[in-house]
Amino acid sequence: MDVIEPVVGIVKDVVPTVKKYVKYQICYNDYVNEFKEMQTQLKHRRRDVEKVLRAQLMQPGKIAKEEVEAWLEKADQETAEQLVADLICKGGCFTYICSSRKLDKRTQSLTEGIFKQGEKYTSADESLVTDVYTSERGATVFKEMQEQLKLRRQDIEAQLETSLLQPGKKAKSEVKDWMEKASQQIDIKVEDPISQGEYSSASNLWKKIEELRQILEQGKEFTNAGVNLVIDDHSIKGFPLLVEKCSGRDDIQEKILEWLKGDKVTRIAVSGMGGVGKTTIMKNVHNQLLNESKFKNVIWVTVSKDFNITVQQKKEFDILNFQKKIASSLKLEREPDHENETKLAALISQRLGQGSFLLILDDVWEPFSLEDVGISNPVGNNGCKLVLTTRSKDVARAMDCNVIHVNPLPPDQALALFSEKIGSDVFSDGKIKRDIEPFLKQILQKCDGVPLAIVTVAKSMKGKLLPRHWKLALSEFNKFEGIIDCLKFSHECLEQQCQECFLCCALYPEDYEIPKEELIEYWIEEGLIYKEGKTREAMNWKGHDILDKLVDNCLLQSVKNKDVGECVSMHDLLREMALEISPQFLVKAGIALEKLPEEHEWRENLSKVSLMRNHITEIPSSTPSPKYPMLTTLLLSNNWISTIPEAFFEHMLGLKIVDLSKNPQLSRLPSSVSKLEKLTTLLLCGCESLREVPALSNLVGLKKLDLSWTSIEELPQGLNMLTNLKYLGLGGRLSETLDEPLQNLSKLQHLLVIADPDAETEFEWETIGIWGELQNLEKLHLCYLDNLNMVFGEVGAIAESASLPAGTFSSLQDISVWRCDKIKKLFSVRWLGYLQKLQTTEVLDCEQLEEIIGSESEEGEKVTLPKLERLQLTQLPLLKSIYSGSLICDSIKKIAISGCENIESVFWSGFNSLPNLEYLKLTKLKNLKSVFDEKGLGLSPLVPPTSFFSLKEIRVYSHVIN
């Protein structure tokens, strides 16, 4: 009883409090419901007011009254859901009382205030609008719209300028028309709303505002992603082809030109054996006709042997792919109709029918129907002509062509060509040195008058001056028979490294223009120019050195591709020779293959298989896993593969290179990839549907992994164990930080991180915090990292004030940052001391970037970048300056700044001198006042100081310098 009595007493005291608490809670809930009900009524009234306002705004020359706009904004605030949450209490008797009073007061305020005021606005007699010209905002509205239009015009102008860099393009008529209209509207002056000028009346001013609005809307369409502002300029006949002068073929070239300029001959076939010079002759003809008015269009299409594909053991001409190549040459925009032969033929015919044309088809192996392809029948009265080159006279006759046959060069012309290519070293007084002559003539005889063989052999013997060199060469030549064998001599004269690099070129499709950088990268992947400890830059230099040797020896040809830049191509005879030397290669590249080669074609001794650039869609699960332990390279890029059987790689355990890049439908990799322990290169770039990758922890020998432009959602398991990685490309929809996975990758030389711009999740990088481990990093490319605040700075794992480990950034040479919208500063000034090898900096389309180098003090510190050679800044609307302090970069050679509207001066007093600057390009700098700062250097705005004595070219346009 002694215990129970106190407890009973406590309960008696607590009960009234609990009753009171419950009472206030019930009342409080009523007040909440009343407030929410008033919010609902206010939402309905706001909708009614907006409806009345829209109806009244249909009258010309009217805008909403400021008090009405203010009421609408206030109504939005009072009906916000968060408002209720802010007013709701967090418990307790006293807080319930306070909140109930607060809610009751707020409900009454809404009822008597904004809700009642809104009732007036719903009246039929109440005007919610005012005349534009009598409103104080009238002229302001017009000027604001003018400013919006000016900015939009600048954006479109910059976009158009970039698009026009593509050869053979011109602005669409509608774009030019819009630009002209926009300029006219921007130039209109409306000083005040009650002026006595042309726009003083309500109707006139309203019309101009409406015109402005419509032009702004049209301009908005031009800025949408995927909208093309340019079209093909069909007034351009074509582009000159890279070609050497045609030695000893002037008579043939003149005969072809005579037939083409006349009206009697409309179809010509230039025939002859491989390497005899057919293509060289026609390239010279092509270039000459570009400068004459005979044809509106001069079109070059390389057909090649690989367009004759095997279908069910029967040779057929691949019309569709041939049509696509013609469509590309005609600059027809790619459309779904391009997969239908009949529709594509109609499109080609329509384009060719727009005027006279000369169509040159190089390297035709099989006859085909002109009509099926869409080529108008060349006849005398339509000004259209066809020329084809072929090794077969049968093809020429089947195509109903007048034939010009190209024979091998006679001995005197062969000797003249040989002499031209080998140089003067083997000559004395204009004649071949007597102790060399007998060997030279016998070697030349082996070339059988074929220019390709003559040139390649001459280049191989260049610089060999002693008779014993020529005697040894002749003994080697005596082993060979025929032109292919003759070409092998040039191959065998190369160093072993160059020989292997040359043979790898045959893995690409016939007549394919191989980008130089892509080819060098592949040689690095193959280990052909790799040595432990060698920098990637040094390997790249070595690759270019090998390329130069192959071009100099006429084993490869330099080509300039208008889309990808510097390329090389391989003569089909040289490719045949390379494949003959390499029986361990299986190459079926670029021949429209739809499935893997037949089982009997997979030989046991295969070392490299290239099936790139085909139409393979799947590898069926029934496909037996090939058992080829010698296979080291498998190239399946640029196909449409969607599935790969789980066991496909199980018996390819010797694989070192697997290239599945640009298979956009591939969604996953088989788990058997994880068993390829000898793998050094795995390329999955451009596999847009790829979402997951098997565990990679067993692939410890991997040196290159490219997952950029994929849709992976998680980093591959075991990435941090790939300690031999030198190249890493990441992309997709990763939400995890990269700091920890990258900490063990101390050998990394090239890091590429490209997030998916359409992903809902974002990379969690705010800055780079793993630099202490990446001391060998040479190249860094970052794109679409929306959370990135600073590349090198205080935010993140390494504090601004912290000292970095010795050697940090010691190898970093190239930095490019694209479309990282939150970044405000690229470098922190304290970190620049580590970037002493930085050579190239490129920043593109970072909306909030204000400074390249952020300084802590107003005056800034003295900063040196001794190796910087190239600086490119593009579309950085908030960029104010490169650096406010003193910047010394004596090595810089090229500066290009475009679309940076806030920059007022490019070179200020902080730039002491730029003695090696050669090229300066400034575009779309709206507020530029001076190129060379007058205060700092005492110069006129455009005159460079004498310290810029290497400057060769300045381009400043599309803005006004005050």
C-alpha cells in the first residue's frame, strides 16, 4: 500500500494535463483543416483571375497591371504546400496553443485580405490590364526583349560559325532570314513610352513587341539540340584530293580530259593492272575539273573489292552499301530511307538530276546496274558523265564504257620515275653511278614498269650508296616473282617494328581512311611501341615517327579527311601483300557482314581477327566457343551486336585485345570476359546501352579500359585492383565517388570521365581529390560533371592549405574540361606550382566559370606555367579573366577565346611577355575593350607590344572594340 498510494497520486495529477493536451490537439487539427480549406479556395480564385486576365490580354497593346501580377505572385506564395508544413508544430501542449492561434490568425488574414481582393479581379467590370504605351513598363518591356533577342542572336551566330567550319556547308535560308530580322529589331530605338516617334501609339508599339516575341520564339527553335543550322552547299563541286603529279601519263590524262569535255563519249573506263597508276591519273583529272565549268558536280567514290560480298557462296555486288557511299559523297543527310535500296536510289537520282555531274568510281570489281543504284544514264544531251577505274576489261565492257587501258611504264619512263623518287645520291653528272647501274637496272626490271612497285622500291633504296647494298638488294629481289612479291621487298627493308605496324594496317577495311591518332593508339594497344616507363606522349611521338617512315616509303598514303582530319590509307595491292604475309589474320572488315564467318574460316593458327565496321547484330547462343589459344586480338567495333553468349570467351584465353566499341545495342558482357587473364585492352566506348560490366579483378594485366559513352550504373567490381592501368575512360550514370577506386592506379597516364548528360544521377565529384596517387597522369578530360566545383582546389579530399605529395601533377600535360556547369574556378593558384609540365588547357561550355586561375588576393600572386603552349576557352559566358595576377608562360604559341562575353581585356599588365605566341584568335567577345591592356602596357587597343615578336596572326571579329 505504501507504494501504490504515491502512484495513484501521480496519476490523478497527470490525467487533467493529458485531457487538456488532447483537447488542444483536437482544436489544433481543426485550425489546420480550416487553413488548408482556405488555401484550396484561394487556388480556385487564382485560377479564375488568371482566366480573366488571359482573355483581356487578347486585346492589342495590353499588358497585365503590376498590382495584378503582384496579387498572382502573392497567391502562389500563400498556397504553397511548404507553408502548411512550416506552420505545423512539433508537439507539446503549449506549442499546440500557439500554433492554433497562429493558424487562426493566418486564416482570417487570407479571408479578409488576398482572397477578398481576388474577388474584385473576377468582376466582369474590372480591368486587369493597361495599355502598353501608357504603362511605365512599356518601353522597358520592349528593351528587355531586345536584349534577350541580342543574346539569342549571339548564341545562334556562334553555333552557326562552328557548323560552317565543316567543309561544303552553308547557312540555311531560314537561318539567314532570321538573323537579318533579328538585327533589324535590335537596331530599333524606343526611347520612352510617351515619345512622339513612330512607336508612340499603342497599336504600333504592340505590333513591334509581338514581332519581337515571334522572332524570339523562332530563334528558340534554332537553339534546340539536334537542330542543324546548315545545309550542304551544292554550288561547291567538290574538294581537291591529295595526289602526286602523274609521271609519264600526260598523254592518257589529256585523252580522258578530251573525252570528258566533248559530247560524244559519256562513259569511260580506265583499265589496267593493280598499281599501274589508274587512281593517280583520275585524281589529277578530278582536281583539274574542279577548276573548270564543265560540270556542276564532280563526285569521287571509292568502290573497292570489299563491296563485292559473298551471299550464299555467290558473288554479288553490295548495292545498298555502295549507294550509302554515293549518298555520303553527295552529302545527303542520313535518313531511315537510306536502308531501302529503292528509296535511296530515288534520292540519289533526284540529287544527281539537279545539274550536270561527273561521277568517278574508283576500283570497280564487278559490273552493276546504274539504274538500280540511282545513277542517271549518262547521255550526250544531259551533260552527265561516268568514269570508272578497274583492273578488268570485262567489267569495262559490261558497263558499256569506252576503254582507256593503262600499260606499265616503258623502261625510260620507269627509270625517270625511279630516279625522281630515289634522289640524286646515286647519280653522278646526271647519270647513274657506274658501280651501281647494273644492279639498279636489274631491280628496276623486276618492277615490270608498275609505278607503285617502282616508287616503293626506290624509297626503300634511298640513301643506300654502296654497291654492296645494291648487290644484296638484288639477291633478295631474285627470291620474288610478280608485283606482290616485288612489294614484299619494300616491306622487308623496314625495321621489324615498322613491319609489324604496317601489317596491322591491313586489319582495317579496304580503302579505309584510318585516322592517324586512332592507328597510333592501336599500335600502343598491341604493344608495338610500348616500353616500361615510357610516357604516353613519347609513345605517341614514336608512333608518328613510324607513320612518317611508312608514308615516306610509299607503303601508306597521307589523306586529309574533312570529318576526322589527318589520316592514312593503304593501296589495295599493298593490303593484299600484307594479308598474304599474314596468314594468321582473318580480316572481313567493312564488307556488310551480318553474322560471324563460317566455322571453317576460323583457322587454328589465327592470331588476329578483324570483323570491324560490319552489320553483325548478334552472336547466337548456339555459336560454339572457338578454341583458338593463339588468338590475341579480336576487333568487333562498329557493329550492331546486342548479345554475346555467356561462354563465348571461355576458350579464347590468350586474348590480349578485345574491341567492342560502338556497338550501341550491346547491353551486357558475358561473364566469361572475367576469365581473360592475359587481356591488356578492353574497349567498350560508345556502347550506349551497356549498363553493367562483369567483375574485372582477375584482369590484373589490363592496361587500357574504355567505358566512356556507355550507360553503366556502377563501377566494375575490382577496378581498384587493376594496378597496371595506363588508360581509363569512364562514363555512364555513375553516382559513386571515384576517389577510392582510383587511389591504387598509380600508373595511370590518361583519364577520361564523361558522365551521361541525360542521367538522373550525377557523379559525386566536387573536386579532384586523388592526385597524390596519379603522379604519372599525362592527360585529363572531364565532361558533363555537374557537381564539379573546381578541378584543382580546396573543395574535396585535399585541402587548399595542405601540401601535396612530392611529384603530384609532375607528368600532367593536357587538361580539357567540357560542360561542367557548376565549376567557377579551374585552378587554385596554390596548385599551379605542381603543373610545371602543363602544355594544353581547353575549357568549353562551362556556364558558371568565372576565372581560370583563382587568386586569394586582389593583386594576385606571381604564377609561372613554363610549358604551356595552347590555351582554348570557348562559350564561357561568365568568365571575367584568365588570372588577375602576374602570369608568366613564355612557351605559349596559340590562344583561342570565343563566346566569353564578360572578358574586357585579353592581355593585361600581368602578362609580362609572350615571346613565342604565334596565333591569337578572338571571337564573340561582346564586352571586349582591348586586346592589349592600355593601362598595363601603355598601348593602343589592337597594337601588340614588341615582346610579342613571334606573333604571326591575329584574328579579332564579330564584336566592337571601344
